[in-house]
Amino acid sequence: MRHIKRLLLLILVVYLLPALASAGWWSLQSHPKSWREADWTTSGVLPKADADRQAAIYIMSATTGGLKGSVASHSWIVTKASGDTAYNRYDKVGWGAPIRRNAYVADAYWYSNTPRIVHEIKGAEAERLIPQVEAAIQSYPHAGVGDYRIYPGPNSNSFVAHVLRRVPDLGAVLPPDAVGRDFLTYGRMFAIDADGRDMHATLYGLIGFAAGQRSGFEVHFMGLVAGVDIANPGLKIPAIGRIGL
């Protein structure tokens, strides 16, 4: 009984208190009442596509809308081949064709929330990786109409995380508030990245862990992530995000 109490206290302190704190802060902010009232225009976070002729890949993320915005974010992928004057943006959404190409401006606000660049690659390395990224997008197993579940997945973050695992040279991991990123696929509970440097174990994205060069060490509980980033020293705080040291 003592061990159970200690475990419950640990869950409360590590996972629930940060989530409650984030929800409290969210409740004090102003938010659009619906998606119709939200701002979906360009945020100006990315440089103009025609201002730089070199290839580029961006992993983007922004706080999502509604009450879930208090603990969760939405992520997407942006690419631009060398010489192109426009970006290509890829999102997975829960309505219409699940994987959208250029349905939104590359750096658009998401439910009026300013996006952030999680990771970027430019130049020759981006040019080399873009075909691999496009192949990984095509290989996503939950790309059909109806293949979307907001929680625990597969959702928008499950899609982007799939691409990152299939193309490990991108060197990126989604932030801790990207709920759904740890959902692998139906019936699958273990995965190793294509280069063997990160491993993932999960029970449908609800309970599990990840460890490796990019992930550091993470423990997952009900879609929330707590852990330590080793390659780029920092703490991963459930519902709040990564805090660099």
C-alpha cells in the first residue's frame, strides 16, 4: 500500500500538477470562441520563401485550440526544395482528406496561436533529406479518411512523429506537449528509429517510455511526457514543454 501511495504522489507531482498549472494559465488568456473567429494568416515566423534560394525543412508546432490547448500542441512539416519560391506544408487533420498539403500558409497562426520552429535544416542537407521526408509522408499507415483519433492517437502529432522516426537524420523530437506523438500504430507497442539510436515502448500512446540519442530519457503517462534531454540539456515538463538548461 505504501508503494502505491508513493506512486500516486509521484504521478501527481510530475504529471498532474504541471498540467493543472498549464490549464490555469490558459484559462487566464483570451482565446477565439470558435475556429471561424481564429486567425489563420501568416505569422511571419518563417522567412519569405523567395528570399532564400537554398533548400529548407522546418518542423513546426503551435498550441492548439479549445480546452485541449491548455495541455497540447499541433505540429506540421514544411519543406522547400532548392530554388523553389514557395513552401510545401503537410498537416494531418481530423476532417476531410487527413493529410493536407498546403491547406494553410506554411507559418500560419494555429487557432490564433503563434507557431514555433521546433527544428530546421537548410542547404545541401535539407536537399538530401526532402525526398526521404516525402517518402515517409507517403508511408504513414493512418492516412485514410477516418484514420484520425484526437486522443491518444493517431492524430496530427502521431503523423509528424512517424516522419521523424523514419528519417532520423532530421535529428528532431517533438516537444512534450505534442500529445499523440508517442502513439505508434494500432497493435504496435515497440519501435526503434531507422538508425537504431532511439527506442520507443508504449501502450497505445498512454503509458510508455523513450530513450536514445535524440529522445534522451522520457516517461509517458496518459499522453503527457516527462523527461531529460541529454544531447541538448534540458527538462521536459508535461503540458508545459521543454525548458533548456
